Amino acid sequence: MSEILRELVYVSEKAANIARACRQQESLFQLLIEEKKEGEKNKKFVNDFKTLADVLVQEVIKQNMGNKFPGLENHIYGEESNEFTNELGEKITVKVCPSEEETAQLLSKVLNGNKLASEALAQAVHQDISFADPALDLVKINIPQDIMGMWVDPIDSTYQYIKGSADIKPNRGIFPCGLQCVTILIGVYDRQTGVPLIGVINQPFASQDVKTLRWKGQYFWGLSYMDSNIHSLQLSNENGNDGEAASQLTEETSCEPKFTKHFSAVISTSEKDTIKTALSNICGENVYGAAGAGYKSLCVVQGFADVYIFSEDTTFKWDSCAAHAILKSIGGGMVDLRECLKRNPETGLDLPHLLYNVDNQGATGIDRWANKGGLVAYRSQQRLETFLDLLIENLSLSNMLT
């Protein structure tokens, strides 16, 4: 379905423009930098500005998709609530209004009368963007709209977004932190089966012009439905990826790189020591810490790492759905780490792929949608199987020694 894929990519670009505007327009940037102080709440606003930026991006995505595909907006889910309370105690539902002026008036209530910021933000929300991607016109797969659900993370890695470091150097293509780690994640899944179908990852701050200091973004998408797998990968060196300059569109082909015998992994800096030790034994020096669940998954999509592994239960469906769909389209996927470690050869070795249509029974709040068993994102199933065998072996050895 080229129309829905095109709209998903388009709206990710529009969301990226809003994210960049909040950093590049002075009135909005001043609100962002007030969030930098650790442990301090913005005293001027009941609700922090980063949450408003998140919500606005989320609402722009909902509105655009709902306008083009009526009914779909009822099945779009994300991290943020769109209800705010201002200093007067008024509850305000944030939405994109029909006109820029109306949106500015609504935002002014949330921002307690800050007219300059409200108008700047409304302008970014209503600004149309020029967009063209000929590869999307070649997508002819039809996915029924009535099976689609959507998970959205409007601004993943908000801490890096607020901190705004722009001078971080990558380690073999992987940025440990900085604005490059900020992503916009849009994942479509089958509401009946929970299987991911379409993923779009937009990286709003992929590169910066040294003269103008303006940021340029890039995006990646993948579609996997029945026997069709189509993906777009920016492989040119200009976009920061290794490999040949290839076609934007590949169908029914593997996107596995030429692996050596060594593994590489990208992890959270807060990963458990037992996992870090095991990975050190498996990967040697090829273990890279990075910020943002979406960005770490993107590193696997781009081929900078074989796997992204995370043993904690603090990622959520909106963090993983988009990347999972893209990885699935290139022959990879995303699995439950805990279930992988418990697999029993006598009862079968099917990989426990993450699903997106069921919540965690008994959990409340956002924990309902947590990836409770941790996760492993991978590009190659064959490599994953070997990696898991080595991981189990090293974790077992670690347990015997402690």
C-alpha cells in the first residue's frame, strides 16, 4: 500500500521538522534548555516543555493519518497523554486545530500565555513540507487498513534531545550519545496477530552543516507482509553508512552484511554487569554503548552492529515496533531475551518474537506495554542463533563462578 507508507514517511518528516524547530527557533529553544537542570522542575510551567513537544508530534501523526485514512486514528497508540493542566488548574486537551491561529491560541493556554512560543510552535505544526521519494511509488503491496494498529514514539531519547550535544564523535559509526541518538519511531502492526508490518525510523539530527549549524535528517523504512519484504536503506557514504551506494528499494532480498567470525553488539550503558561480561567474552572490543532504544535498533538496521541486546524491562512497544518491522523486512527481527534464554530443545526452538497486540496481564500504567523479558534485535537469524548459544554458554559459566 504505497499510499499509507508514503503518508507514514511524510508525517515522520513533518515530525522531524517540529523536533528541529524546537531546537532552532530561539523562543522554543529557551523553553527546552530550562529542562537541562537535573532534578529541577520548570517552575514556570506545570508541565515540562519536552512533554508538550512529544505530544504535539504525536498529535500531528494522528491527525495526518486520520485525515488520509479515516478510522485509523482510533488505533494509533503512543507514550504520551494529550491532556495538560496549566497554572490555573485548567485541564486542556492538546490537539492540532484547523488553523494555525487556533492551534496557537490553544497552546498559549498550556504555556500560560507565552504568545511568542505558542505562535512559533503552531507555525512548525502547520508548516507544510516538500517531500518526494520515488522509491515509494514502486510499492504496490496492499495491506488491509482494518487490520492495522500503530505504535508511535514521537521523540525517543528525550534526554539527548534536551541536552543537545552536537559535537559527539562516533565509534565505528555508532554515536554513544548526542542529538544523533534522537529518533522518531512509527510502527504499524497487525491487530489480529500482533506481527509488525511497517516501520519508519526518522533521525532528525543525522548531520549538521558546519557553516549554518542547521541539522539535516534521514529516514529508513521497511514493510513485511505475507511473502513480501520491501525496505529502503540509505547506503551511500554521504548519509553516514558503510557499503555500496545501492537502490533505495529492495524486494525479496536479504540485507545481511558480509559478517566476519566476530560479533558486535550495541547496548545501554545501564546494562547489567553479567551481560556486559558475557558480551565482552563474545564480542571482544566490539561492544558499543549508545543512548536511545530507537537509535540502538537503528544501528542494527544500518549494519553497524549484529545485535542490540537489552536485559531490562524498560523498553516498550512504541520503542520496538518500528525497528522490528524494518528488521523483519531485511531478514532479521526482534525477540524476547528472557524467553530465548529459556528455550528448551525438547519443546521446540521457535524464536519468541515480540508481539504488539497484547498487554502484560496484571500490569498497570505504561508497564502494560513493556517488553518484560528484555529484547534482542538482530539482522541475521543464523547469526542470532550462534550468538544466543554463546551468550547462554557465557552466562552459565558466569553463574558457576559466582
